Amino acid sequence: MKLIYNVEDKPKFGQTIVFAIQQLLAIMAATLVVPVIVGNGMSPAAALFGAGVGTLVYALFTKGKSPVFLGSSFAFIGSMAAAFAGAASVAVGYLGIIIGAILAGLVYVIIAAIVKAVGVNWINKLMPAVVIGPTVSIIGLSLAGNAIGDLQKANAGGHTLIAVLCGLVTLLVTTLCSTYGKKSGRLIPFIYGILAGYAVAGILTGIGAAAGVDALKVTDFSSIKALYADGITLKTFITIPEFTFITALGGFKEISGAYVGTVAMAYIPVAFVVFAEHIADHKNISSIIGRDLLEEPGLSRTLLGDGVGSMAGAFFGGCPNTTYGESVACVAITRNASVVTIITTAVLAILISFLSPFVALVNSIPACVMGGVCVALYGFIAVSGLKMVQKVDLNQNKNLFVVSAILIAGIGGLSLTFGKITITAIATALILGIVLNIILSKGKEEEAE
């Protein structure tokens, strides 16, 4: 793929801001929804702040050579819920999710030290294209249900068909801009798509409100109305996020060794699962930018950036961070791999977490509009994996069975639960593919002898 902006390129200041807003829109929904799912008063704005901090840490460790944004990890939702469930108070729960993130981050640090000592060749042998390609595909395909679910969702209780219409307008404008647009259109297709979908949804909602037709009301403007519900005050414009570490300070008096052990058991195994996804994401972005990031800046650096960045992010927002497939897909579609754009996105995430109007505006974007965007984003992740499989000889039964097993296990949702620990379907499929590839490759070697 020919990039418009390469990793080291620095677009003009104004362009960079627009590109960064696009990246932010691509990752924001998923980043904000994790604390909402976990509950217990966790702040979405703080999670956004933590994602920005974590991304800056990642960029520092990777020497500005990996164009990936870090956002709230869905893999740790069960771990976070376990931390709160076993806590004596909410303050202890907040302290627990910070401790858990630190422990998970330390797993990455230890693996990074091992990689630094022995190199990455074992990774390439353990996870060749026949294994990593279909794994990347199922990362996108496993999110297909989320994209379609959002596409059919009308925030204000409107009709499903109206929601789908708004989502398809978003998708159509995005694809037209990316395919036929001039330089601006190709670089920021998501912004044009979201603006078009939001405009159509807003117009239909306005018509519905005026005519008393509820089916047309797909946009919920309550988040914007809440800004001035009590009059125009400072909070209408600026609000300090409720940082996790502030609440966690009150938990030191009640915490116990047994509780820390519970948190460790909830977080550490999941860190190994997310490590597998870390490899898949970096193999994917490597294929997009035409550079092997496992070699330069090196897997040890990407792991350190991800691990330490996750610790930093959780300290402020509570949510461990991870490299985002949405960010990778945004790079692939726009062909803008500039790390300056990613760093600017991180800075904007930090600043915007304080700006009430922007957060309210983003919250008012209908789910169906974001669903239209996600159809393209998640689809590109899946296609990126399939492009890796193109290099594999599927006429060989060995390769055919490995790819088949990974795809079916991943798409079918083969997750494994051991007590409070759940190995996600993606991780299970990857492990199955690795084991099957080793067994079949061994048999092929013996046959050759």
C-alpha cells in the first residue's frame, strides 16, 4: 500500500489537527464505553485522558516509529468487574483496578526483557502468516455484530429503518470520499462520513419532533441540553475528569493481601491473552506501513510502550490500555501513517477530556452513524488479515486446516472460562492455530525425511 503520509512525515499544522480529530472519532466510542460497562462511577472522560497519556508513553518507548493509538481494553472488563466485586468499598475497588493494571503491565515488561535477550525469531516461527493472518481477520470479524448492532440502533427510540438509512449514508459518504475524493477527501473520509450521517439524522429528528413522528427521531440531544440545564456556568465549558487515583487514595486503609491476590489472579492471565492480540495488531500495522515493527523499533519496545502506557492510563482512567484495531484501520483506509498525527490525537484526547461541549457533542452522535463508520473500520481489519493469508499456499492441507480452524473458532466465539478468568475467542483461536500449525508442521518435516 502506497502511503500518502509515511511514519516520519509531518503534515501541516492545520491538517494534523483535522487528521487527529478523525483518529479520535475512530477510537473514541470504544474508549468511552468500557468505563460505562464496568460502572461503579468510573469516568469516561478520565478514561479518555488515560488513553491519551498511555499513547504518549507508547510513542516515547517506540521512538515515534509505530503509528498506533492506545485505548481502553475490552479484554480486561471481566478483570475490572472482579476487582470491584471483591472490594470492601468503591475506593478499594478503584485501588484494585490500578494495582491490577500495574501487575498486567509488569507481565509485558517481563516478556519485553525476554524478547530483548533472545530476539523475535521465535515469534515469527510461532506465529507465521498462516496463523497471524486469519487471527487478524477474526479481530475485525468478531466486531461485526457490534457494528451492525449500532447501525440498527436509534438513540432516541426512532425506527430501525431510519437508523439504518443514516448509518448507510455515513458509510456511503465515507467510501466515496476515500475512493474518489481528492487529497482532503481521501485523508479524512470518516469526518465527512460522520458529518453527513449526523446531518441527515439531525434533520430527520427535527422533522420528527415538529411533525410528532417518533419513528424519525434517531438523535438524542440530551447530552447537549444537559450542558445548560442549570444555566450557563463554568461546568458548561470545562469539567475536570474524576481521575481514578484520587478515589483510590481512600482505599489504602481497607486493602488486604487476600484482595491483592484476587486482583492478581483476575489480571495477570488476561495480560498473556492481550499479548497475543498485541502481536496480531503489530503484524497488521507492519503489513500496512511496509515495515516490520517487531524488528524496528522492536517487539521489546512495543511491549514496554504498551505495558507502561497501560499502567499510566489506568492510573488516571482506571482502564488498562491496548493497541486499537480501529486506529490501525484508520491508518489503512486514509493511508496516513504519520506518528505526529497519533501524538496529536493523544494530546487532543487529554485536552478534550476537560471540554464539556466536545464530549457532549460526541455523545450526541447517533449510534447508527458510528455503526456506519465501524462497518468500514472493522471490515478493513478483517481484510488486512486476509491480505496476509494471500501469501500462504492454501493448496497445502496443512495450511488449509490451520486457517480453517482459526476462522471457525474465532468467528464461532470459542472462548474458555476458568473460574473468573476468560480466554477470549480471538486468543483461543490463536492458541489453537499455533498448536495445530506446530503439530502439522512437525508431521510434514517427518514426512520429508
